[in-house]
Amino acid sequence: MKQILRSYDFGLLAIILLLSIFGLLMVYSSSFAFAEIKHGNPQYFFTKQLMWLIIGLTLFFFVSIFPYQLYGRWIIPIVFLTFLLLIAVLIPGVGIERNYSQRWLGAGPLIFQPSELAKIAFIVYFSKVYTNKQKDIESFTKGVLPPLIILGAGFGLILIQPDLGTGTSILLACGMILSVSGIRQVHFWSLAGTAAAGVAVLAFSASYRLERLTSFVNPFADPDGSGFQLVNSYLSIGTGGVTGTGLANSVQKLGYLPEAHTDFIMAIVAEELGFLGVAMTMILYLLLLFKGFHIFQKTENPFGRLLALGFTFQIISQAMINLGAVTGMLPITGITLPLISYGGTSMVITFISLGIMMNISLQQNYRLKYKKAGNTTPPNRVKGEKTYHSPVWNG
């Protein structure tokens, strides 16, 4: 236990706790009026978010001491299970439909979103496959194409739900992994251009997506219809000014701004805490970005490096997509703000992703401390992993 504590990345832990505690506070502030009207309990969403926060933190601490290399060994059943769940959610009577989208599985209050699990599955899959395919990485057909076919099939299933926002965030994270895996530049940029064109075509292919695009370009053309949410988001942001109206003093959350505690929680942050509150949140995400890249740079295990980069970019890109939608810089996709927005599945999956990053950092820190002490490389305790070193298993 002492070795674990000495190698633990407390800087990463501090950023995670600050974001999640701030998110819990803002979920209560942005939802108590709506919760009172809809459920007769102003603490309804706060209590549920607190429960998910406790579950998420528990899983985070467990995953942080669980050897990340084992995910690579189990990647086939992980991907297979993910595909089964993505298919199951589309079966009538099995998948749960909400707001014209069929994205959930479960019963009663216990429901989850399989596309959230796909974030972890495809990042682990890409990291492991491209680590193993280094000898064929310059060959498009042998080294690059096979994993892309699997990713394309998963993306298609997520799109049918429909959930273009989550699918796009997965594409971006996998694209980042691909970009540093040693792929030839001509292959990477050709694929990037094709993916961008494909997402653009999909965005214009459905009426509801086209409506979101047109409202994003000019929300005031239909302020009571397709532009309603963004117009009220602008009002929240504009009202906040530099210091905000004060915590819990938002007017827009009183039935004017839809999804105030979920997708558009940042607009309430801007209204109640002003520019200073937004700047503080952005600084925390930037610190998380720098911490993730630091773990990527210091990690010697190729699989761990790609995992750290993939999870970092997925979480930060999701945050940027959400913030872009709230400010009108990007179309509204319905994607949540990591660790801050209300939502159980999203929070738990984000904590698991961060737990894997913590384990990567913990193992590398332990290895460096072991070498600085003048010792030789610790003995390998996981079959087939030459660079696996963990205080959990090495005592």
C-alpha cells in the first residue's frame, strides 16, 4: 500500500475531484427548480448525481490499481460485448427510447447507455491493435484498414440510435491514436478527409440534424423553434457578465433553457458565476489535458502510451464539443460535459477512463522510482507484457 501511495498521481486525482465536486454543486444549482416541479423534490437530481459520483469514484479507485495491460488481453470479449449491447439497444421492446432516440438499456431507474461503453472499448481496441501491428503499420491493407472496418461498424450502430455526437467523439479519439501509431501521413490525411466528409454528409442527411445545423448558423431566424435552446443559452451567458448573478440565482433554469442541468449546464455556470466561473472550469480541463499528455509522454509501454492519449483526447474533445454547442460555435449534438453534466452512465464511464489513466501513471511512476533507487527492472508478473511493472503485483 505504501508503494501505491508513493506512486499515485495525486495531481490527476486533485483535478478529477475538483471537476466532479464542482459538477455536483452546479447540478443542484441548475436543477432544483425543475426537480421540484417535475418530481416534488428539489434534491432529486442532486441525490442521483451524488449516488453516481460515489459509484464512479469507487470504480475509479479500483480501476486505478487494476493492471491496464489486462484490458489488451481481454479486448476480443470486450469488443464483442460492446457490439452485442449496441445491437440490443436497437431491438424494439429491448432498447429504451427517450426524446426520439433509442440509446438506452435497462429497467426502471437502472438504465445505461451502451454507446458510452463503446468509448472505452474502441480506445482500448485501437491502442492494442496498433501496438501489435507496428511491423505492418505502413501497409494500408494489412496494418491500417482492418481496425477501421470494426470502428466503422460500431460507428454505424451508434449513428442508427441516433447519436452522432458520441460517435464523432469516438472517431476523434481513435483518429488521434492512429495519428501517433506510425501510420504514413498520406494514409492518415486521406482517412481524416474521408471521415470529415462522411460526418458532414451524415449531418445533412437527416432533417433533425439539418435543423440543428441551420439553428446553429442563425438561431434568431427561429427563436421560438429550432433556435430556442441556443438563444436562451446566449441569454444565460450574456446575463452572467464577469462575476455572474450569484450561485443559484439563474433565471434561465426556471423553465426557459432546456437541458439546463445536462447538455447546457455550462450556460448556467456562465450566468451564475460569470466569466470567472467559466475560466475556472476551462483551466481545470486544460490541466487535465496537460496531465494526460504528460502521462502519454513519460509512459514507456507503447500500449499504455496510446491508451493515455486516447482517453485524454476523448474526454477533452467531448468537453470541447459540448462547450462549442453551448456557445454557438458548433452544432448542438446532445453530448454532455464530462464530470460536470448530470448523467449516470457518462459519469461512470468517464471515471473508469480516468482510472485507467491513473493506473498507467501509477505503474510508470513506480518503475521510475524503482530504477532511481538503483534497482534493476522489476520482474514481469503478467505473461506477455515485457514492460509491465506494478506495485500492486510486485509487492
